[in-house]
Amino acid sequence: MPQPTLIPHDKGMVSTTATIGDHVTLGTNSRVWHQCIVYGTEKRPVHIGKDTQIGSQSHIKPGVTIGDYCRLQDGISIPDLVTLGNYVFVGPRVTFTNDLFPTVAKILAHSYKELETIIGDHVTLGASSTIICGITIGAFAQIGMSAAVTKNVPPFAVVAGVPARILGDVRDEKYRIKYPELIPLYERTYKSLSDKTPINTKQ
Ligand SMILES: CC(C)(COP(=O)(O)OP(=O)(O)OC[C@H]1O[C@@H](n2cnc3c(N)ncnc32)[C@H](O)[C@@H]1OP(=O)(O)O)[C@@H](O)C(=O)NCCC(=O)NCCS
């Protein structure tokens, strides 16, 4: 299949089939692929870091920040006030939320209550997982496919299920074999974080 044509936007490149609104900054070597919709506002700009890829048919709304070296797969909807750190992998069809109890009546009354959601560095969000708003997912956490994440996830936790429960820790022997590429990263860069953060696998 031929690649869609890319044109420059800010410091990166976007598909000619993507719609990029105002107040969107794109870092060096980043790409926004075909049929994406990305727009910010003056009060809520969108920032996408360097060397990050946004998969086709994704929709990114005002106030979203995406770090460096992220890989977002296809068809991802990111509403206002979601922040992704660096090296975040977002599987296809991941869903974020931004109001715990949305109703049309609230929207019409302008009382929609958006909560901020923060995804740490090196997190993976499995395919079709759904992330409740107002939570933090700690660095290196691995979220299973189709998980419904309803509360904060500690750094390094491996979680899955509906609602998501902790299966283990990426530093466990079982997961060190499965994620060998992460070992030098957390042992070197995130040692202090690992020292401070005990993982409760019985949650
Ligand atoms: C969550 C995950 C990391 C767990 O890996 P794991 O611990 O090696 O998985 P295991 O096969 O050892 O399974 C452990 C248990 O969790 C269950 N489990 C695994 N993944 C699950 C999931 N996503 N949802 C619900 N339960 C899951 C298994 O059935 C098993 O249960 P059991 O002990 O009752 O038999 C992995 O299954 C996963 O979902 N990875 C994400 C894949 C993905 O979305 N890739 C996107 C690429 S585009």
C-alpha cells in the first residue's frame, strides 16, 4: 500500500490526509499519520514531543501533552487533559476518559468536570485498554490488553483484567525475561524510584 504523502508541520511531518488545527506543536522527527485529527486551543495547546509517532485515525484534543519517543498505534482517542510521558506505547484502540460521570445535561450546563490523567515514562497500554480519568499510571507499568484501569497503577506494576488487578512487577524474574530491554533502563535511570516504591501485588 502506498504511504500517504507527508508535509512539514512545526518541526515534524504530518500526512496530507490528517487535519491539524491551531495550537499544535510537533517535535523534531515526529509523525502524525493519515486521517488523524489533532487540535488545541489558546488556553489548551497540544504538545507532541520529538521522535513520536501518532497512528492513523487517532483523535487528539486540546490540553493533551505527549512526550518524546512515544509510539501510538491506530484509532486512539485522547480527550482533554491527558499527559503521556516519554517512551509510552499506546496499543490500538486504547480509550482515555475525562469525566467520571458525564451527562448531556452537564455539558449543556457547562459543568462538565474534567480530571487530569498522567501516564508515566516507559508505560505500555495494551490494545483496547480503557483508562479512567483522574489517575496516574507509574513509570514502566504494563497494562494488559482490554484492561479497565479504574485506579492509580504503581510504577513497575503489570496489571490486567476488568477491573484491572496487579499480576506482578516488571522487576520480577518472570517479567525480567519477558521485558529484558527494560532492565538496563530502570536499573540505571530509575534506581531511586524503584528503591522508594514498594509494589503491592495483592491489590
Ligand atoms: C497483561 C500481560 C502483560 C500479562 O502477561 P503474562 O503475565 O505473561 O501473562 P500470562 O500468560 O502469564 O497470564 C497470567 C494470568 O493473567 C491472565 N491474563 C493475561 N493477560 C490478560 C489480560 N490482558 N486480561 C485478563 N487476563 C489476562 C492469564 O489468563 C493468566 O491467568 P491464569 O493465571 O488464571 O491462567 C499480557 O497478557 C498482555 O495483555 N500484554 C499486552 C498485549 C498487547 O496489548 N499488545 C499490543 C500490541 S499492538
